[in-house]
Amino acid sequence: MTRRRTLLLQTPRARAQRLRRRLTHDPTSPLAGRTVLVTGASSGIGEATARAVAARGAHVLLVARRAEALEELRAEIVADGGRATAYPCDLTDLEAVDVLVERVLADHGTVDLLVNNAGRSIRRSLHLTHGRFHDFERTMAINYFAPVRLTMGLLPAMRAQRFGHVVNIVTWGVQMKAPKFSAYIASKTALDTWSRIASREAYGDNVTFTNMRFSLVRTAMSAPTEAYAGRGETTEHAAARVVRALEDRPVTVGGWPGRVGEVLNLVAPRLSDALFWRFDRAFPDSAAARGER
């Protein structure tokens, strides 16, 4: 019961401890000595997060499809004095995810913290999506089924040791419901909702979940959209926020624009539709979405 009551104040306590460490010049991170698995670690937010986690003393397990890129990252982390192990895996292959879970648990016993970062974004209007049902299949495969399969595989060991935390990289789109992102936002909303339910079932075992509702981050995933050129936060800044979520274990991380959009959707849904319709018309599909490059 004491552990459950303590968990109610987990994030405030973590922030107080952070302040104490800052005042006493204590560099020790709560991640030191932990095992942290990061998916999509070969580039973008995943790569930056892996580097940041290793720098705080954790053993980072690198997961992505590109074996060469993972090995390069692993070697760089080790050369900098960190600990890292690479596990190449195509997460859209659910049987391969099961094999990955077996290997990881055999090698490490358990994973303390998991960052479900690997994902796919598609920005395309519905009128361009007819005949492209695979847009929905592909986003669900990597944005929903893959992280759920991986989390379900690692969850029993977390619950058995009575500690674990899962960070999901989702999007503020789950609050905003932005046009042109029907496939992407639907898949991320599924993960967001699934995680909130899982966190309630695992609460008594001290296993927690954070949904990180990022806005725009400058990654290769957003590059095909001309309107996003040069916009958004850097991957390093995003990774710093992920690390803080791993340390503090909040329920949700987001920003005020997403919260405003969420409230507007609730209190004035037709007005919200009208505003987003105008927004949709103001920012056309990219050349990539139109199939022009």
C-alpha cells in the first residue's frame, strides 16, 4: 500500500529530487544503472534519446531496422564511456518482435524503461487517400501494433520486479485532430488510449506510462512536407524532454496549444471544425503527398 501511495506523488517527488541534486551539485541520474530500450534508435529523436540516456549512466538497448546505423551508434556510445547493445529488428514483423523480446530478456533479465519511439507519419488529404488503404495499414503496423506487442512482451518482467516505465512518443494531434493526418493521428491515438488503460491495470505493480504529445520536431519524418521546413524543436531538445519523462514518470507531457485545441474540440466542436477547415485549405498537400516526387 505504501508503494501505491508513494506513486500518487511520483512526479512532484521526482521534481523535488531534481532540485535537490541541482542544489547539491549531485550529477547522479535516476537512470544510472537502469536498462533502457529505445526503438527507432538509428536516427532522429530515438538516436538523440539513446545518447542522452547512455550519458546518464543507463545501459541503452538500441532497436531499429538498420543494423549498420545501430552498430555505428553503439560504437560511438561505447567510445564515449557509455553502455549500449544493438538489436536490429523490423518492428512491423510481429514475430520478429517476439524474438526480440526473448533475446532481450535472456540477455538482461528485464527492461526497466522502454521508449516506444519508432513510427511513421503520413500527411495526406482524404481525397488523395482513396485507393491507398495501405496508408492506414502501415501507420497502424508501426505506430500501434508494434509498440503494443513489444510492451506486452516486456510488461510481465516489469510487473514481477515491481518497477517499470514506458514512454510513448505520440503527437499533439491526438488532442488537435488536425486535417490531413487521419492515418497517423488515428494510430497514435490508439496507442495513447491503450497506454492509459494499461497504466491503470499495472498501477499496483509500480509500472507507469507516459504519453509524450510532441508537436513538430525537425526529423527526416517531417522533411517531405515543405511547410515544415526549418520549423519545430530539435531532436536534442526533444530527447531532453524524453529523458526528463523517464526520470519523473509523468502521465502526459504536452504543451498549451494541444490543451487549448482539446478544450475547443470539447466545448465548441463545430467552431473547431470550421477553424480547422480553413486551416486545411490554407496549407495544401505536399508534392510528396500528391505523388509528384
